Amino acid sequence: MLEINCIKKTFNAGTINEKKALNGVTLKLEEGDFCTVIGGNGSGKSTTLNAVAGVWPVDSGSIKIGGVDVTGLCEHKRAKYLGRVFQDPMTGTTATMEIQENLALAARRGQSRSLKWGITKQEREEYHELLKMLDLGLEDRMTSKVGLLSGGQRQALTLLMATLKKPHVLLLDEHTAALDPKTAAKVLELSDKIISENKLTALMVTHNMHDAIVHGNKIVMMNNGRIIFEASGEEKKKLTVEDLLKKFEEDGGASTINDSMILG
Amino acid sequence: MNIMTLVNALPGSVAQGLIWGILAIGVYITYKILDFADLTVDGSLGTGGAVAVVLIVNGVPVPLAIVCAFLAGCLAGLVTGLLNTLLGIPGILAGILTQLALYSINLDIMGQANTAINVDKYPLFMSLRFIPMTILKGVIVVALLIAVLYWFFGTEYGFTIRATGCNSNMARAQGINTKKSTVIALILSNGLVGLAGGLLAQYQGNADVNMGRGAIVIGLAAVIIGEVFGELILGKHLNFSGRLAFTAIGAIIYFIVIQIVLWLGLSTQNTKLFSAIVVAVFLAVPYIKRASKNSFRAAAKKSAGNVNEKGGSENA
Ligand SMILES: Nc1ncnc2c1ncn2[C@@H]1O[C@H](COP(=O)(O)OP(=O)(O)O)[C@@H](O)[C@H]1O
Ligand SMILES: [Mg+2]
């Protein structure tokens, strides 16, 4: 479903700020794969997800989604294949628009927009049912501006928006990192539920090694813009945090690890 | 100071306010919805005026001339939009460039700095010689515009502009071409400004190359004054159409205030100074309010207060 083939990206090439962020990342996800991504700060996790999303063009390599080569498509054209949830709860939603209007925007992801009403009555009823599922009481606040919601509520809404129209690939970039532990656990649980119920293909960056082991059927570890370890299926299930730490040390990446990644 | 001179002047202020209200609604689209400080306005107002007057003088039917004023404004917005999105020129600068270019273009359109148009010779849509009629028509035009914009910003297309203005990252993640929505909003906004220019030139009986100087400040003043009054009067019930209506009301209030300060003795040449001060004050008030609640000085005072309290209880 997702084929990342030896992508490279250098930021600010030729300046003193030159940063080789991706040094040939290759990753293949089959349909229904739920892959977690771990790695130290600055190892290229977000950059990998941004490359898939088309935030900027890659320097070399190719990206295929569902068999379509999207390497040459810009961000808004790729959006029809992707659902995205970001680290910052502010990024995924439009604060000045209503909850239901945000959902309506997401429902039209990848469609050409016209002069038809931005939200229909039938949609409102559908969204009411969907919001109930979140169990946050948002179904009674559908006309509230999203700016009034808490970070956790916004992330849950963003998750719903990202999957409202089934994406070929769901990209989650440390989407619980900005939340308090209790809310983070809730949003993560919700992510798991949505991914498994809809059999989504997902790529989830997390800061927390334990979460990375517990969730999904595949794990990749990044360091210095490369994938240094990959495991799936039974092999992944048997992994422990200690195993992952050892892999990091072998690759000289231990210094980029901090306590929060181990302790959660 | 005869109060009657003021009272007699007020209908004119209302008429003027309604016409500038159209411009202010255009400014609302860029400044509030798109979050883009668009200075094209100072040029496109004059463009609308020049186009309308020159066409009418050359025998084009007035309604058609007004439509052309709107379209000329749209074109100006398109230029700013392309400078910004296609060539990567920062929004404010893109607007300034277009505005400057329009100064020459407006002169070219008229072939002179000022073109007069006489309401006795041409069937003008509005004129300061017929103020009640102008007010009536102004209200109708503003009401129609609000209805159309209310509809437009409720459509899928309108949603894309609102999302782009508030959070362009999110908009792109939803497959919205944010460059395109930026351009469309600028076109629409300057179209309204051009329309306002076309009407204003008829109202005042001439198009002048300087008629748009400082227009953005008047537009902003109207938006801000309208917002303050709208929130004061309607509070939570202030919806989108209410905000647009209050923007036009803000323009009317602005011209009434100007009339009052003129009556109080401010000289005409100082009205722009006055406008700039009014807008600066209105823009600063929310900031100062927030800052005073959230300042280091306040924190220091509170902290000192706590120490004293503690000290007091220890002594007791
Ligand atoms: N848009 C950008 N411009 C310049 N440098 C960037 C950009 N995005 C990421 N980087 C750099 O690339 C490296 C990898 O960043 P990132 O992928 O965000 O790390 P992480 O694994 O923590 O998500 C970092 O050194 C970061 O500073
Ligand atoms: Mg990151």
C-alpha cells in the first residue's frame, strides 16, 4: 500500500545549515499494516512522514501509495490518499470553524470543491453519530468553534477527520506527545480502535518505546536519517524495550535517546 | 458651532459610510477571513472609480460600468494574488506593489488626475445631490452583498478560503489548494473594493487618482469598530452575516465620527491623521488589555503581595 524507495532529503543544501535529514529511507507497508516508528530526536521520523505527505519534494527516491507513484504530486494533490494527525493539536483542525464544518472539510478531502453547500443536513446527522463514538460529548457541540476544544478533544477530532474518508495511508506523527498522560492513552486507544475497525494502513511515530512495541504489527527504528532496524509479526511481538535500546547502542544512537522514550 | 450644521451633514455621512461599507466588507474578507493584510485596496478603489467614470462618460450604460468597476477590482486582486502565490512575494509587499502600479494605471485610464462626472448629464446610480435615494440604494446593495457572501462562505468553495485563512497546513492536508483559495479571496475582496470605487466616484461626482489614499485604514477602522459594536450588542449571537452587517455599520459610524470631529473644529487635512490614530488605538486596546492581565509587572506585584501576606501571618 505504501512503498518508500530509497528517499533522500537534505535541507538547506550548500549552506552552513545543511542538514541531511533522510539518507535513503526504504520502507514497504502492505495493506492493513500498522507500523510504528521510533528513533531519537532529529532522527528523521517526522521528515519521513512529511516526505510521504509531500510537504516538499524529495531529492531522490520514489514514493508509491496504493500503486500510484506520488513522488511528483504536491501536498494538496496527495491529500486524497492520506489521513494525517500532527503532533501539535492546533495543526490538524481549523480553530475558527465549527466542529461540523471541520468534519465537512475532511469529508471532501481529495475531491474538487464546488459552489454546493459546504455541509449538508444529511452530513450533520452522520457526524452526530460519528462524534458519539468518541465519547467526548462533542456530538452536542457540533456548532461550537473548534478553537474552544481542549488539545485532547482536538486530536480526537483530527483523528476522526483523518479517517472520515478512508485514507490509503494514515500518518500519525507523535499525535499524543502534546497531551497529558491520561488523555494521551485515550487518544492512542482510539487510534488503535479506528485503525483496526477500518483495517487501515498506518504509520505512527511515537516517542515511547513501549507504545511502539505494543501497537501495530510492524516496527521500524530510525537513526541519522536511516532505518536501522525493522521487525514485524512474531518477531516484533517478542521485542522488549531493552532489545530496542541495544539496537540503538549498536548504531551509536544511544545519545539521542532520552528518558521519556523509555519511561513513557 | 451650530448643532444643526452637524445634523444636516449626518445623512451624507451615512450615505458615504454605506459606500465605504462595501469596501470594508472587502477588507473583512482579506483581513479577517484570509488573514492577509492587503494594501491593494488603496489602488483598486481608484481603479473602480476611474473605470466607472470613464466608461459612463464614454456612453456605456451605468449598470454595465459598475460591473466593469467590480471586474477591474477583481483584476487588481488577481495581480496581488499571483505576486504572492506564484512569485512568493510577501503579502504586504505584493499589495504595495500592485497599489503603486495601479496609481499609474488609474492615471492611464483617466488620462488625467481627476475626471468629473455630472449627475445632471448622466443617469448615475447615486449622488450626493440625492442623499436619501443614495442611502436607500446603498442599504439594498450592502444587504444583497451580505446575502451573496453569506451564501458563498457557506459553500464548499467558501469553506476552503476560511480554512486557508485560519490554518493553511490543515487546509493542504485536506487537499485544498491554498494558493488558489488565496487568489480567489483576493479577487473577490478587491472586486468589492472596485465596486465601492465605482459607486463612490458617482456619489462624489468625480474619480480622482488620490481617492484611494488611506482607504485600507478606513476599511480597517470600519472592520474593527464594527466588531467592537457587534460584540457589544449581539455578543454570542454575532454570526457571519451579522459580522458583515456590523462591518458596514462600522463604516457608517466612522464617517459620523469624522463628521463630528470636523464639526468640533478638526481641519479637513487632519482627518487622515485622526483615522490613523483611531485605528491604532482600536488595534492596540485588545493587546494592552491582554498584556495588562499577563504582565511581569502584575506578576511582581502579586508575588510581593504573597510575601507580605506570609510575613504577616508569621508575625501573628
Ligand atoms: N523543514 C526543515 N528545514 C530544515 N531542517 C529540517 C526541516 N525539517 C526537519 N529538519 C531537520 O531534519 C532533522 C530531522 O528532523 P525530524 O524528522 O523532524 O526529526 P524527528 O525524528 O525528531 O521527527 C532535524 O535535524 C531537523 O532539524
Ligand atoms: Mg518529529
